[in-house]
Amino acid sequence: LAGISQVAEGQEWPDLSLVSFEMEFVEGGVRLINNEGDLAEMLVSAGVLMPQEKVPEKKKEPLPEKKEPVPKKKKEPVVEKLPEQHLDRSAKHQVTILATGPSWICVLPANDLEQYATIYQELKEHVNPSSPIEPKTPGEVLAALSVADPGAWYRARFQKKTSEGFEVLLVDYGSTECLPAENLAPLPKQFMQIPPLAVRCQLAGISQVAEGQEWPDLSL
């Protein structure tokens, strides 16, 4: 959401799933509007969100030129990627909210709802859970068995390894999970041809959740 710095300490985003909005790209992020009005304006009026403060731009002083030695390029491993997302920023889109984070929301365009449901169902049938993998290169695409949604496989992108496991981004849902290797498996080739469905964005003009407030439950 444009202008968001983070959710206030001790606060969490509410469940905004299955709420239909019209999404419009504007300067600094997006506006989400339904028959109740503009989401950001309603939550600012209710004292839940803080509007973004405009910070005056500082003049940048030119830095002296330095001649740095040209480093030798390291040969990076080839990582198979999903196709790029293509969303017309000049048009308005009917969307539902899937996931939220400290300073962002992920939405699913209404045109992709059927494909989302198909992928969700077919992954259960085609992923081979007996072939766990340990990804090594950030950006690797794989199948991830969600902990938040038990029994459900998602298309995922490996981000980093932590002391708790492997951090992956669920590309069709928008949330991040840290999973053990036994929850990761190769992604069948037929699912590599579809761009990520979740669109991460920011609400324009919002800085953060107000102190002591929580996002309301906007789920249907």
C-alpha cells in the first residue's frame, strides 16, 4: 500500500481475503475501491491507518568521480524462472485481497480466479512429495507444502535459508513461509509456464497502522 512504512508494533493485518475491490494504479501505489468507498480513506477516517507525511526532497550534491577497478564477473548459476507478470497499469482491475504484510497487500485480479483455483487443485495431484529438495540459489522456483494452509501445495520462489529452514514466497498467494526441506519438492514443468498470479502493491497515501489499532476484518 503506497506510503506504508510498517504495521505498528504489536499489530497485525486482519483477514482481508475474498473481499472484492476495484484496483487503480496511482502515484505512490494503488487505490482499492468497492461499494463501501475507498479502503484507505475509510481506515484513515476510522483512525486505523496513518496518512503518509510528505518529506521535502533533498538536493543531491554531485559526487566526485572515482575510477574503480572493474571486478571480474562471477559465473552465476542458471535459475529457471516463471514468465513475467503483465498487468495494464493504465486500466482499472477488479481484485480480491489475498495476503497482507507490514507495508503491502497482495491482490488477485478477478480474471485469474479460475486459474488460481485450478493450480491450487492440480498441484495436489501432480507434486511428488517423496522427492524433497534443498534449494541453494535465491530465485529457484519449486513447490511448497504450506504450514499456514495444511495439506495445500503452492508454487513458490526460494528467497533465503535461515536457521529455521527455507524461506519461500508463495507466488500465487503473496505470503512468505519458512519451511523444512521435506515441505519442498520440484515443481512439475506444466506449472512453469504460468506467470505469478498474486500482485503485490501498496495503498496510496498511507504511512502505517495507527498506534493501538488493528486492521479490521474485511473478509466476507
